Amino acid sequence: MSFTLLHTADWQIGKPFRNFPDEISAVLRDARLEAIDRLAEIAVAKGARHVLVAGDVYDVARLGLADLMLPVERMRKHAGLVWHLLPGNHDPAGAGSLWQRLGAAGLPANIRIHAAAGPVAIEAGVSLLPAPLTGRSSADDPTLYMAHAHTPEGALRIGLAHGSVRGFGSAETAAVRIDPARVATARLDYLALGDWHGTLQVSARCWYSGTPEPDGFDDNSPGHALIVRFTAPGVPPQIERIDTRRFLWLRRTVRIDRIEDLARLESELAGQPMPGDRLIVRLELTGLVALGLRTAIERRLELLRPRFRHLATDLRQLAPAPTPDELARLSRQGEIGAASSWLGDRVQTGAAPERETAARALARLYQLVMDSEAGVAP
């Protein structure tokens, strides 16, 4: 037999992106909806009729009905595909859940919510074994039942779950643990997982697809979907990873000793595989720089900002190191010299937010002095 599906997860519809300006937040939220159309185009092009969404379709459970229906309307347009939606830990099933609200509102025939555990025949010879979540966390492995679930003889057994085969972070914590050996114990031909936002192969028959649209600066290969092709039960499927990103998120930490260091960084960003209006960039600059150089860096960053969809800069670790000439110029300015001395002390001894403010003020004072000496009006 031959069977092809598209595996995706972690759409996180409704994610607020609170750390961004309102206009950028809106663009990023829209990109997550637009990803549904790209997934549909990929599925059709690759001959997949079924799309498996392995949990966290929505970012939060408390969305208004109009917002809940936004992805539904996107999926409705692609009537030739069957969309299989699994409740995850961000959008769990249960009494009063968003899934009940959606069901009451009425869903098109091509959308299937898998809010109950148990085998489901999705095509002749193909059984889906969903493991929906009913809470933000679980003490039990939701895939445990799969080991004893009966499916027709000779049918493909495809698991669909949301959770962690290992913990996250230094403490290796996980809200929902999944046994990575479940593929073997449940005789699964494939286990489609969600929760880890990057694409990750656990084994030949077990993968995380990752989120189709990146939502952070983690370097874990987000922004993909998986085409999974089966040739026969018991034979490992063929996996094709496909880029689905609209935006590329880049974070760079760079030590700056001279202005040329920033120029090299600019060249690297210009060489990215996506145009600037599709780049979300965060730059963290470190080093000890003269006051004049810091001012030049800040001006250059302002000129760089319009080249990208969004550019965030962190200069807290870019400490001012006035040269003897700069200190001499400041000391000759009377009250400005005294203020500069006070600011220099704050840079050395203040708390982190105070240090950054003092550093910017010190560089600004120096620039004012330079402009005054050159006859430039403030």
C-alpha cells in the first residue's frame, strides 16, 4: 500500500508576542495563520490528503469564538484535505474547552477533532491513535494506551501525541512525558509528536515536526513540516522535511572593538537566504568602546533598523571606555565635566538598568561636546 500524510504541530494561534511593538505583533500573529495555507499547498503538491496537527493548535484556551474560527476558515478553504487536530497542553480538551465551543459552533466536514483517546480509521488500512491532553500537565504518559489498542490486521498504526520524550532546560522538566520506546511497545508505524518547536528526529519512526512558523530565537530548527510516506505496514516511512517559514529569526551576540566589527555583522545579515523584510533580528553587542565609537555604533544601528522587519538591540554589555583624549575634552566643560564624572561612576557601580542609561547619557554628552566644538547646532 502507499499512504502519505503531512505532519505539523504547535501552530500556537493567538500567541500575543507581547515583547514586540503592536504592529509587529500583528504581523507575526497573521504569519501563523498564513502558514496554514502554505501547509495546504505543500500537502497537495506532495500527494498527502491528511494533515496531522500534533497539539497546540491554539496558544491559549481563552480565545474569543471569532479568533478560534480564524484557522477553521483557513482549513475550510482546502476542502480536499482532512485536518486532524489534537488537543495539546496549551489547548487541552475537557469540559468547557475551546474544542467544545468549536464543535457547538459547527465545523466543516474536513476538520476532525481528536478529543478522545482510541483508534480511529481515517482511510481503509490506516488507523490513527490520538493521545489528546486534558490539562496543562499530566502525571501519566498519554500514549500508554496505544500498546494495548486494537487495530485491524495489516493496518498502518499511526500515533499522534503532544509531549516530551525528554525534559527541557537545565532541570530537564517536562509537563507531559512520553516514553520514546512507545513506537516499539505499541507497534507503531509512525509517532507524530508535538511540543518541541523545532524539527527533531527521535527515531526512524518517531519525529517532532516543529512549529511551521518560528516564534522565538531558539536555534532548534523551527519553521518546517514533515511529509511522511508509507509503503507498507512495518516498513519505516520516508520522511521529507520542508521549509515553511515566512520569517527568519536571528539572534547574534557580537563583541565590538571597532566599527569594522559592526560592518562584518551587517554583511552577514545581508547574506541571509531571506530578504530583510522577512528577518526578525536581535543583536546583543558586547565590549569596551570609546565614547565616540559608541555614538557611531548607535547611529549606525538606527540606519540599519529600516532594513529589517524588526531589529531589537541590546547594548547593556557594550560598556564605555573613554580614551584619555575624551576624558580631557569632558573635564574642560565645567558642569558637563562634573556630570560626566558622575555618570562614569554610575557606569562602574550602578545596577544593570542604571549602567545602560548612564552609558548612553555619557556618550550623548560627549557627542554634544564634539558637536559644540565643531559648531554643529544641537
